[in-house]
Amino acid sequence: MRELLDGWKLLGVIVVVLGLAVAALLWRMPDVEGVRAAIRLTARTSLLLFLAAFTAAALSRLAPGPLTAWQRRNRRTLGLGFAASHGLHALAIVTFALAAPLEFGRATSTASFVFGGAAYAFIVAMAATSFDRTAAWIGPRAWKVLHTTGVYYLWFVFLISFGMRTPARPWYAVFVALLVAAMAARLYAARRGAALGSRA
């Protein structure tokens, strides 16, 4: 079981489960509403996978144990799983735009294209440099700048996206709380690590 949930096998499981979930949803609702439901589903799975990667190092430092050790060991894989989930999200958005252009126009804005486009640019760049060869090609300094800037920008976009939907769907506050807690854990772990380093 451990081998199945590590590395490339874990990524395969994530992609297959996501693909089957979206396919089942569209089979049950083979219309525009089904596509919109797929957009919402993949937004949520993307958020959860993003948070798993975003908090991996912090949680392994704050709460060491088998689960957080697994999370940190598979941080790169979880990040690629997030990229795959958001790839499905993009396909669902394109399908929505083609199937119902008027509804799509009412549901989007210039700001969503600008901020969403920048988010996808970060996702593609970060996924492309999540391999040893490409990471070595851009160098450790550029890699750190790209991935640090990217994860904080994506966190911000998720916070705005889910926060704006909370008035219409109050239970989205759960996702907002998870985002805030994840940021707090990350910042606290960094501060704690710096304090320990200064005492050494």
C-alpha cells in the first residue's frame, strides 16, 4: 500500500480518481450544469491538493509523524497532482465557454481572466520545473523565487476566489478557514525554524 501511495504511483492514483470523478459527474449530468459542477468539483480538489503541498514542510516540522513525513516526502507529487486537477478545471472552463458562451460571459470578468491567467502561468511554470533536470536547468535561486512567489500568489487567488463565493455558499467559509490556517502554520513554522537557528 505504501508503494502505491508514493511518487509517480501516487500521481497516477490522483489522476485516475479525478478523471473518474469528473466522468461520473458528466455522465450523471450531461449538460451545461454538469460542466459547471465539474468546474466546482475540480476547484475544490485543486484547493485540497494545493494545501497538502503548501503545508507539507510546515506540518512535518510542527507535527512530526508518519503522515506528515509522507506528506513532505510526496510534496512534489502532490503539487503535480494539483496541477493535473487544475488542468481538468481548465478543460471544464473551456467546455463551458464553448457550450454556453452567454452564460460564460455573465459568469466571468476581465479580472478573472487576468488573475486566473497569471495563476495558470505560475502553475505551468512550477509544474515544468518540478523535475530534477528542469530544476537544475533554471538554477536553485530562480527555482526558489519562482516556486515561493508562485505558491503565495496561488494562495492569494484561492483566498479571493473562495472568499467571494462565501456569501452565496456560506459553507465555503470552511475552505477560507483552511487557507488561513495553512498560511498560519507555514508562517509559524518558518518563524520557529528561524528562532531555533538563531539559538544554534
